[in-house]
Amino acid sequence: MKVLNCIGDFCPIPLLYSKAEAQTLKPGESFMLVTDHSCVLESIQDYYLDRNYELKIAEVLNGVWEVTISRKC
């Protein structure tokens, strides 16, 4: 699984990276975005809410999140 390391990146940079990567996914494929900014979580959730993707979000350290973005079949 590809990992986009967006530690230290402010909005909208992680969202732009994720949009570009999401366009390359085939159904059933996924990638992970790692961020340390809560505003990125909001942007990602807002963007993917009504699209054909599934999100899984885990706070792996205090203030660090792993967001797995999967294209639905």
C-alpha cells in the first residue's frame, strides 16, 4: 500500500496529494495518508463523503493520524 507522508503539510496540500493519488486507484485498491493536522482530517472527510471511497481513520500517536482511503468496488 502506498503511503503519503504529509507530516508538517498544511491544508490544502494533503488533500491535493490525496486527490491525485485517488484518481489512480482501481476498485478495491487503497492508500494511506499520514498527517499531524486535524484540519486535514476535516478536509479529507468533506471531500470523500459523497464519492465512491471509504475512509478509515486511526490516531496512531497523540496528534498523528493515519487515513486509509479505499476505492469502493
